[in-house]
Amino acid sequence: MRTINQAGEELLSAARIGNADSVKQALTAGANVNHQDAKGMTATIWAVIAGSEDCLTALINAGADLNAIDEHGDSALVKAVSLQVPKLAKLLIDAGCDVDAKTSDGISVLMLSVVNQYADILALLISGGAKLDVYNSQGRTAAMQASTQDDTRCLSQLIQGGADIDLQCSQGMTAAMHAVSFRRKKSLSMLVDANADLSMIDSQGFDVTKLAASFGDGPYAAWVQSLVDLQAVNSASGGRTRESAPAKRL
């Protein structure tokens, strides 16, 4: 007769190869749905790595702990985001996993999706209520990161999701300043359309126009100045305004 531990090992083995029928058999035989091996791996984590929706669904229905972590500190959602598997990420999010889970390096799954430009997964995390304005180890928010990468898909989702685009990093730079610093025209244009505050000053006393001028590129500086001028005109005429809030800094 199999012991509970043996049934648990069989459950892990079945999930590792994505065999949903064997997963269900092991659970029926009394396997602990949250059984972990010596490395902290659970059937849920293995199901994600195997890319098996059927296995993951069976484990969720059996009441698996979706936030269990392996020896590296990674949860099933971290694995799903890292492996870029939106369908499995959605299953986990819909089942109530921690949408603010972090990697072993302390990076939130939302930031991880932005860094890797996984716009589809980012959308799932936002709809699942993930925090949008957390800072990474470099002192950047997700909006700042998307701006430096000129990733307008992710940036658009963050803006629409309600991210604070006027937050400042430890150097006092906003997402718009990061866009200017990296000469990301598409991102800067999107931030201007979202009425980002272009008058804000960083720790060196630069606003976006002074920052652009510091590169010694006349046409680029003139283009940035034209955006600032246009925003001022729109604001004066009552177009594209929003309630302003005090800037938050790291």
C-alpha cells in the first residue's frame, strides 16, 4: 500500500510531465496537493513548467496553495511569467494567487512582465489588481521602465490601468524624463498625451527641456520643447487637463 509521501511523489512526477490523468489519480489516492520535494517544488509549479493547463486546473480545483515557493523563492505565477505562458498565468490569477509575487531577486511579476515586454501578461496582472507603482532595485517604476524601453504597448496599459506617471525615482526623474534621457520619442509622446507633468524638476535641477538640451542635439531639443509648448497651449485652452497631485518620490 502506498504511503502519503509516495502518493505525493507520484503527484509531482505526473505534474512534471504534464499528465493530467495521473495527477488526478494521485490526488484520488490521497496525495497531498501541496506536497513539496527537497527543492521545494510543488505539483503546481511543475504543471506550469510543463505548460499543462489540464494539470494546473486539476490542482487548482483540488485546493492547491498557489503561492507556495520553491527553494529559489519563485511561485507558480513567477514561473508562468518567466516562461511567458499567458494562459497559465490567467488560470493562476483567476484562482486568486498573489499578483504581487516577487522573484528570488525581489522583482515583482508586474515589473518582470514589463522588463521582458510581455504585454499580454501585463494586461492580466493589471486586471487582477497588481500594484502598478512599486519601484525596482534601480529605483524605477514600471512606467519608467517601459518608457526607457520605448515599449508603448506596456506603457499604454500602465497608463490606462491608472499608474502614476509623475512619480520620481531617487534621482528625481519621472517617466517622461527617462523617455527624454533615452530619446524614446514614442514613449514621450504617449506620456504627453496622458498629460504627464513636464514641468517637474529632477535632483540636478533639470526639467525635460533642459535635459533634452544637455545632449547638444538641437533638433531633438526643439522637438521636446514643441511638446512642452503644445501641452501648455492645451492646458491654457482647457484641453487634456487632469487633477494634479503632489509628486511622490522614492
